[in-house]
Amino acid sequence: MSSTLIVRDALSLVLGGERGPRGLEEHLRDRVHAVRAEGEQAFVEILECMAPTAGEDAQADVLSAALVLALAHPRLAQNYAITAGVHGTRLASRLERDGDVEGACGALRLVCALQPGNRPVERALATLMRRQGMVQDLVDRYLLRAQELLDRGAKKEAIPWLREVLQLDRSRKDVARTIRDLRFEEVKVTKAHGRRWSFVLVSTAVALGLTLVVGREVQLRRSFEALPPAAKGSLATLRFRLEALETFIERHPIWHGALGAMEERAALKDEIDRINADELARREMEASERRLRDTMADNARLLANESAQGEDFSAALVKFREAIEVASETWPHRARTERDIEAIAAHIAEQEAR
């Protein structure tokens, strides 16, 4: 591939021709498969050409190409600070501003399909659909996800998706019953089924008397309310609250507030997972940006050395300084490059003084 490759050529190679009558989601999916079939090396120069143009204000075609590359070759794309989560969300925002709501949803659906478990993108899709009034479509999506998990036997993982349905549509009594049934199955720690738990509870109540039962419930409620609170967004307090809550549930599996306690436990786990995922994504993005800056610094230093060898010291000085400006703080050649700058600057000054 020629070094004179321009951005438009790169877009054409990644996105192919016109998408025709099919929607953006299917077109991008086909391009991901086509690009994935090619080796990573075929797209190194394309990424070098495109990466500087794929910022937040980039055009939709640039962001579409960046998304395809991130999904097809994620490891390579990360070296240029391009990830499916970030650029899929940027593409969706751009398309929504341009009035292409279906295209925006399609871009996020594609990331969710090819990178399942990407919670920031799932939240971005849900927010977009709510904003556009696509509540029933969002309900159907959550129900489908919950059913897929139930079919695999992942009942605990299905409950948060069913709760999302209830938040959108409080009239879904069938969903509320399903959540309740699944929660009761989780409560069954030492017994075979819910009826046996009921039998034990009733037997205990008869033996000890209604007064003792009421007194126990009051004491448990006070103990539950005395658990350490969690501050929203604070990972330390969320973990502390979760640990205390899990200990409480283990010690008191059967009481009037057991269902609410277990629902809070699931919500705390979801929040902790979300914060951890966001932090991981932030660190990965910072690492990708450092690698990109250091790659650009390496290129500038290489050009500077070539100019110095050709005794074009002015050009060499410009490139060495460019390398220092663009490099990250951990660039391994920083000290050597600073010494080269001092030496070349001194040489130029000596030549001018003669």
C-alpha cells in the first residue's frame, strides 16, 4: 500500500462500496467479517492514516470505519486508541444528531452483539432508545436477553434484565411474578423447595408463638437498617455495604425483608461491576493513547535522525522537538532526544557564529 494513502482511500478499503437497501447495522456487520478475514498487517497503514481523524467530532463514515476496525481487529485498533465501545458510542451520537436514529441504534446493537457484556454500550443503547421513545422495543430487547439467560440456566443473571423491564413497564405483572419466583429459588439454601421453607417457618411460628416471631422481625429490621450505607459511585462504600449485606443474608436467609435484601445485593453487584468496567475502559484508553503518542514520537525521532545523517540539522532539530512534544511522559527515548536537541542546537549556534 502506498505511503500516499489518504483518508478517503482508507475509508473505501474498510467500508467497501455503497451499502444498498440494507441498513447500516447489517452493512457494518458484513464489513467486520470481510476485514477480519484479512490479516492485521493489511490495516496498519490504514489505522495510521485514520486514527488522527477519528475524534469525537469526526464524520459518520470515519467513525463507521473506526468501529469496523475495532470489532474486526481489536488488539491492533487499541494501539491507535480506537475501541469498539468508544467509537461505537461516538458513531451513534453522530448519527442521532444527523437524524438517523435507526442507524444509531444499529451501531450500538452491533457492538452489543459482537462484544457481549459491554455494559457501557448497553447503557448507551438503552438511553438512546428511551430518549427516542422506543420503550416497547427496549422492553422486548430486555425480555429477549433475559430469556436467553434463562434458557442457559443462568437465572441469577437474568433477574437484572427483568428488573429493567419492570422499571420501564410497571404493568408487567408476569415479569414481577417471574422475578419473585426466581428470587424464592435463590432463597432456598438448605431446603428442597419453597413449600418446605414455608412449612418450617409456620412450624417455628406455632412453636414459639406469634409474639416471638414479630419480635424477631422487628429486631432483624433494625439490624438491617443499621448496616453501613453506600455512597453512589464510591467503590469502597459499595463493597463494604455488599460484604455486610451478604453476611446478613447468610445469617438470616428467612425473614420478611429477605427478598428486598437479595434484590439490593444484586443491584450492588451490578453497580460495582459497572464501576469496575468503566475504570478498566478508562485505563485501557489511557494506555492506548500513550502507545499512540509514543509511536508518533518514534516516527518523528526516526525522521530527525535521517535529517541529521543528511546534515540537515535544522530539519532534524524540528523533528526532535516534535518528538518531545508528542511523546508520553514514559517514552523511553525522552532523555536521549533531549540531549540530541541540546547538541544540535549548540552546533547550529556555532555554525551561525562563524
